[in-house]
Amino acid sequence: MEKFIAYNPVKLHFGKDVVNGLGKAASAYGKKVLFIYGKGSVKKYGYYDTVKKQLADEGLEIIEFSGIKPNPLIEDARDAMNIGLDNKVDMIVALGGGSVIDTAKMVGLGIANNTDPWLYMTHQEQPTKNIPLLNVLTLAATGTEMNAAAVLQNHESGQKIGYVHPLSFPAESFLDPTFTISVPQDYTAYGIIDLIAHSLEAYFGKGEPAVIDEITFAIIKDAINNGEKLLKHLDDYTLREAIMLDATLALNGLTVYGKFSGDWGVHSLGHEISLLFDTAHGATLSIAYPAWLKLHSNKIPDRIIKLGKALFGVHTVEDTIRELENTFVRLQSPIRLSNINLGEKDATELLSQYNKNSVSGIHHQLSEKDYDKLVGFMR
């Protein structure tokens, strides 16, 4: 077991109707709110009206910024930051999934320090303060509601990268599973894949604390069991509730207790697919993870076999990878580039992108020779 520090200051409100406490909670942080959300779905299903009423009923002044995309852009973060600066906002309220909340995290850093958020993403500057962020989650997937991480993409520099800083923790997050019932089948599936991938990234990080391995296995098994049922019964509150909690637990720090860190190599591989082809994040992970496991089949066989025994009751590396692929298929997510209509030309472009950005993991490093093998496994 590695030495570790556990820190998570997020106040999490979980369950039906918890959003009814949002207005009172927000009023404790000031009077002027930058309200950030995505596109039409939050208005279509009434979530926007619910949140805005909560804020208005407390007499808060609301400045809105909308249109955050599923693969969030640094340009939107910059624009939202400038609006927040011009209006001297006291806090941010984010309504949406990971893309909206990740954007809001970087907007808050930008406003508080009057600095381009990309300078933080690329570690050219370090923030010294932030403004409070309150979230209302509408998609169970990324775990961003209870961690300090954010991912944005920049087409000008050709990068999609993550950033983690203690100042990026939300102040409070409101998780009502009913806000996720409207999520369509494909994005429900991608969210389930994302939380499984987060758990796997933690599992393959440096350090092997036995009890944390068991917690990680439990999260994955719960996600698989409830996820397969949920895809057949999208309006089932109990199943939505289970997946929402799984997603939060997968990436709120719990699964890396006793570890140096997670690995995150598969996320790095997936981010480049999203950047080039605008593919849903979860879909990139179900393509990249089997390839990554195949690459590491002779490097960490015992670790892979332990995973297979715990999740599927199998006893070889090959069977573990096969069962994981079958699980992703049952969860209705692609496992090859060809499944998302990408061909040889696209694979060549992806290989070039991996080399350009030197994608790698934290614990398991990747080389140029590895990229060629990985893309081959993904085809």
C-alpha cells in the first residue's frame, strides 16, 4: 500500500428533491450568480426552470451562460469567465453533466484570478483562489460533482487534457436521480462505461491495497448489474439512483486510497479520439480499454487475472479481456474504431495524434511502439 492523503471538502446532497435546498445553500455565498448550463435538454425537461426558480426565490441576481457542448471547449470557458468578470459574480451554479461542471470549474478559477483558464490547464500558471461552485447534476458518469478534476479541449493547440487542483473542488453538489431519467439510452450507456473506466484507472494505478480493490470491484459489479437493467428500463428511479451513486464513488477519491494515483493512460487515449472525431467520451473508453489490456497482457498478468476472477469468475488474461469486451457490448458501447465508422485513414490520423501529444499513463508509461500496437488492437 502506498502512503496517501485523503481530502474531499464537497458537501454532497443526494436523493429525490434535494434540489429544493439549492436556493438557500446558494444564498450563503453571495447575491450574484453565474448560471452555466448546456443546450436545450435542461429546458425541455424542466430542470432549468426548477433551478432558476430556486435562485430567484432567494432574491439572487442571475447571469446566464448556455450552450456548453458534450466535449467542452476552452473557448466557452473563456467567454463565460469574461461574462462573470464583467458582472462581478459571487458564485457559479452549474446545471448539467461533466462537460458543464468541468467548464464551470475552470471558469471559477479564471474569474477568481482574472487569468485565462488554459494557462492553468497547461500548468503555465497556478491559481491562488476560486469562487464557490454549486452543481446540479443531470448525467451520472464523470464523478466531477465530487472531485477536483476538469477536462477541456482546445482545437487550436490540438489538445484535450485534464487538470486537477484542490481549488477546483465544488463547494456543494446536488444529486437527484430524477434529473437523469431523461438521459437517452446511448448517453446512459456511455455514463456507465465512464464510471467503470474510472474504477479501472484507479485499480491499475500504483499501489494494491486489498480492501480498496474490493471496494473498486464492488462498484464495477454494481454498475454492470444495474446498468444492464437500466438500459432496458430507462425510467426506473431505483436503477438511476444506483448508477448515480456508483459514478460518484468511482471518482471521489475513495478508489485511490492507499495508491500513489490512478493510471489514466486509457483516458489519455480516449481523449484523442474525442478530439479528432467528436466521439462521446464513454464510447472512446470502451474502445481503448480492451486495447490497453491487450498491450499489458504480458506486463501485468497477475493484476489483470485478479480483476477477471473478481468480476467474471475467469482465470486467464485472455478470458478477462474477452469478458470485459462482452460486457461493454451488452452495455451497448463500441469496442472497435470500426464500430464508430472509423477506417484505416482515421486510424492513421489517430496514431499520428498519439505521437504528437505523447499520450501516456501515470503508472504505466506508453511509447511510440505501444501506440502502433494499441491502434492495431482498436481497429
